[in-house]
Amino acid sequence: MLSERKSTMNFGVIGFGYWGPNIVRNLSTLEGSRVAMIAETAPNARLRAAKAYPQIPVTADTNELLTSTGIDAVAVITPVWTHYDLARAALLNGKHVFVEKPFTSNSSQAEELIELAHSKNLRIMVDHTFLFTGAVQLINQLMDEGTLGKLFYYDSTRVNLGLFQHDINVLWDLAPHDLSIMDFLIKSEPEAVVATGQSHLNGHEDIAFMTVYFPDNVLAHISVNWLSPVKVRTTRIGGDKRMLVWNDLEADEKIKVYDKGVDITTQEGVYKLLVSYRSGDMWAPQVRQVEALREELAYFIACINTGQEPINGGPAGLRVIKMLEAATRSMEQRGTLIYV
Ligand SMILES: NC(=O)c1ccc[n+]([C@@H]2O[C@H](COP(=O)([O-])OP(=O)(O)OC[C@H]3O[C@@H](n4cnc5c(N)ncnc54)[C@H](O)[C@@H]3O)[C@@H](O)[C@H]2O)c1
């Protein structure tokens, strides 16, 4: 009997800077995909690409890639201010698009791309890499199973020294990770945002604090900073039954679930402060060790093949941009409450 032959998805990758090589490495080794062309405007990056992948054509002319009939899908791995033009050109040329976070520079660009993809029956995936980590998958499972109970808060610290970006502030650089994770885990749209931040060196805010109000008294807070002496990637998530701490820099025991909380038995107890503090066990569930980007790209290929809308498609990218826009407006007014 003849076995069913799967066709190979031909990718064009635009941008071979810091993150682009990870995309090329995965797409050229995943089953069901190959990299047909790399486009890069910087000569030194083109040299690096040609040396690492002598079999892949590397072009300085991005248009050549965008219009190539041998390419089914385009990965846009360039700075955010270029995402809209490149993604739009790819869609107009009939190609599916994998685009870096943050999706676009503003929400009207994102809305236009979503509409364009819809009208041409093409898929967009925004690189919200963290959704595909073992840690976020496990937290989602714990929340779905009710392990944490009713959600109270999401509180995250994502700080390090640099890497300073030339075109965006620290909020647009680092907060999309937490905003996409929150969007995935909390599963409801935010109501309002408060943000404060300050620039000290290159005119872009290098430290920022963002608070997001969700329905049902769920509060989220993110601290992002390019001027931290130490790298911290720690998230606390609290519910009425249990709480967890996710330390992404831990090799083992990334997630610790604490059977801790506050019990109030009667309404009267609230006023008389008759609360009891529960301090039970802590356990560290096994976190699956996977390369998130690889899982994500395999999922993108599957979504293209099946016509399924990815969980991190254009609409998810747009929800993150709307939160960033609200935060930007709030930050400009030194922390005014902005409704999303
Ligand atoms: N998902 C993640 O975890 C993650 C991690 C790092 C970066 N990123 C995102 O990836 C994107 C790129 O970031 P980076 O750190 O790799 O930036 P980078 O500046 O190191 O690389 C971008 C490359 O794109 C090239 N380029 C720019 N415009 C081009 C065009 N029109 N045609 C061809 N090449 C072009 C530049 O020459 C550069 O080499 C950003 O949106 C960033 O937010 C995501």
C-alpha cells in the first residue's frame, strides 16, 4: 500500500539578527518544513546566514522573497516597526505569516492584517513563545483543573541588564511575554490599565510597572526593567485555594505550588478578622522540558495544514497590542487609569 505523502511547507525567513537563527534552525530541521530563502538587509548578517546554511539562498532583496512563487509561508523576524509592512506584503502575495512579538506598532495595523488574512484564507501566527513552554502549559492545566481555585492575581518580575532596544521601550520589548501569558491563562479581556515608567538613557523608558484590571477582581502586575543588576524571571499566581511561584531561571523545580491561603469561615469573620492562615504542603510538579519555539512552529505548520486558527493568531496579537497601547497612554500621563 502506498503511504500518504505529506507535502513540505516552504518558508521564507526575513531577518537573521539575534532571534532569526533560532527560527531558521527549527524550520530547517522540523518535519514538514524547509527554509527556501532567507532575506536580510545587513551584509554581516547575510554572511553569517550563508556560512551557517550554505544550501539556503540568502538575498538582500526582501521583495524577491516576498514574491517568490516557491514560498508558502513567511516568518517576519525583524524589528517591530517593520512587522506591518512585511506581513502585509506577504499576505498580499498569498503567503501565511509567522510574525514576531509584538505583532504590530498599533492596533489599527493589527486589525488590518487580521482582516486581510481572513479575506485571503491565510493563517497569521504571532510568536508568543512562552505559551508553548512546559511551564505555562502546566500552569494552564493546574488552573483548568481548579488546583489554584478562583484566581486572585498574576504578578510577574521580568528584569535584567539590557538588551537596550533602539526603537521601542522596555514595556513593548519585555511585557508582551507576560501579556500573552496572561491572555492565555486568564481567558478574559482586561478592563483597564495603569502604567508608570521612566527613561534614563536613550529616550525610551528603561523601567516600567504595569497593572492590568481584569473582570472578577483579578489583578495583574508586571515589572519590567533593563537596568536591573540581576536577571529575574519570577511569576507569582494566587488563587483562593493555592498559590504558585514560577521561577523560569530554575533548571529543576521551576514551579512550586503552595497549599497556602486564608480561610474565612463566616461573613462576620471578615469584620472581626477571624481568619485562619493555611500553611500546608509545597510541591514541585514535573515541568516538561521542550524547546517552546520548536513546538510553536510545528503547531503553526499543523494550523496551516488543517486551516485551524492558532491560539496565538492575529486576534491574540491584537489583544496584547491593545494592552500595550493603553499602558503607553497611561505612562504618558504618569499613571492615569486607561480603559482598554
Ligand atoms: N519570541 C521571543 O522570545 C523573541 C526573542 C527575541 C526577539 N524577538 C523579536 O524578534 C524580532 C527581532 O528581534 P532581534 O532581537 O532578532 O532583532 P535584531 O535587530 O537582532 O535582528 C533583526 C534583523 O532583521 C534585519 N532586517 C530589518 N529589516 C529588514 C528587512 N526589511 N528585510 C530583511 N531584513 C531586515 C536586520 O538587518 C537585523 O539583522 C523583534 O520583534 C523581537 O521583539 C522575540
